[in-house]
Amino acid sequence: MMLTPVHRFRDIERKPEYLQPEKCVPPPSRASLGTMWFIRDGCGIACAVVTWMLVFYADFVVLLVMLVPSRDYVYSVINGTLFNTLAFLALASHFRAMLTDPGAVPKGNATKEFIESLQLKPGQVVYKCPKCCSIKPDRAHHCSVCKRCIRKMDHHCPWVNNCVGENNQKYFVLFTMYIALISLHALIMVGFHFLYCFEEDWTKCSSFSPPTTVILLILLCFEALLFLIFTSVMFGTQVHSICTDETGIERLKNQKPTWERISGWEGMRAAFGGAFSLAWLSPFSNLDCKSPPPAGAAAAAAPASAIMTQEEIEQFLARDVAIQVLHE
């Protein structure tokens, strides 16, 4: 089997455990694939907890400092309902983005049996990740935190303690959008509340003391402004990546597309799972788009005369990592 050198690969990590295909354990059974996806990373878990605490703090200030003491009942009910609805959707989106498999390639599938099932043609190049012993599909990248190869990996986000990839990009986009909306809403309410307190007696505009009220409002204003800027930028970046069908990693590496791009509105439909509907805005709707076939599946219909021989498969398993080691 001919292996052509590629500039983004380098010949490193020639450790014995990476070069021995027998070290690759078979992929898990289908019965174990239904387990919940959760990354046990201390930094990511801490960031996720901080995210939820900041949302709860904002809700505390909005309700108990600004809305409950307000004399305008209609104003309090409308803004309280709107803010809490957006906050609930933001946390639900965060929960789905964190606990959804982003598109992990089955670990340890670089086995002789799996290679045979692909029915590769002589000269067809497939790549084996030496870190998780997987056959890497096109556009997949290895994440050092998740310790898996992720399909269409955009980046690893510690705030959701997960990679943003093919299967959970929608939930990450919704998370950034709803956080930006509640941040903007909080800033507007803080501005109106300051005006109200300046016109009225500070002791009557809040159930807390004036110094405590000012400190709580300033902290909320700072938090809301910071996250409004951050999540707005992330939201715009993600939508741009979807519309151009180019992940963050591919853009940073300045990779020339070797795939057929699905851009514009078609890209949004693929990422959000179908034609535009209210389900796009819901973190509870599942994606309807079909996952791409495994690497090499397109060659499954090749005639028997064009299939790799046993000897070629064994040569590939023994040599591919030594010649081309993926540079992540």
C-alpha cells in the first residue's frame, strides 16, 4: 500500500506501544455505547460549575434586588419570566453541549478485522491515530483532553467541559446565544434600575441596604458586559464556521478543503438537523442529520479484485504510524 507524505504529518512518537497494532483493543460493544458522555477533566468541571454559579448569581440579583422590590407588578412579571426562560434555555443548552458525544471516533478500531471490513482499494490512504488507536475519518482531530478523535472538531471548550464537534455544535451555538441574550437583558434592567433608584429613595428601591445594592448591581453589570462580548464573539464565530463549512482547527491550520463544502443555509440545516423550525431554538430537540459513514466505507462496494490483500493490510497496520504520525 502506497503512503504519500503529507506536510501536516510528522514522524514522531515512535514508542513501541504506538507501533504495535496488537495493542489496539477492539472497539466497545454496542451495548456500552448508550452510556452517558462525560469528560472527567478537573479544569473543565470547575469551569462548568462556575458557569452555572454565575447564571444563578445573575438570577438572584435580577429577582431579589431588582424585580421583587419593584412596585410595577407587570414589569416584574414580564421581565422575570423572560429572564428565567432564557436562563433555563441557556443552562439546558450547556447541559446538552456538555453531555452529548461530540462525534467521537470508536476507540481502538484500528484492528485487522476493521481494516478488512473497509475493503480498501490498493493505494487508498487511511490514517491511524497513534494516541487512541483509531482509524481517523476525514476532518477528524485528536483531542488531548477528551483523549479521543472527534469528527469535525472545532475546539475544546473548558466552559462546557467538552469538545465542540459534529454532534453537539448546535447546543454550543444555542448556549452562546442564550447567554448573550440574558447578559443583554440584565444590562438593560440594571440601567433602568439605577435610573429608578436615582429618582427614588435608595432605601425603597431594594430590599438590601444601598451599599449592598450598588455592589451587587455593579458586579452583575461587569459580569453581563464581559459575557455579552465573549459569547457574542463565540456565537458569530460558530455561525461563520457553519456557513463556510470550516472548523476552527481547519481555519487555524489554513487547510485547503479536500471535502465537498456545504455552505450557507445548507450548512445551517446540516448543523441544526433539518429545515428551519422552532426546533432550531430548542436544546431538547435531537439532531436529525445523518452521521457520515466510517472512514473507507465508500470503498465497500469495490470489486474483489481491487480489495487489499491480507499481506497489504498487515503491512499497513505495522507501518502507517511509523511513517505518518498525526500532528495534533
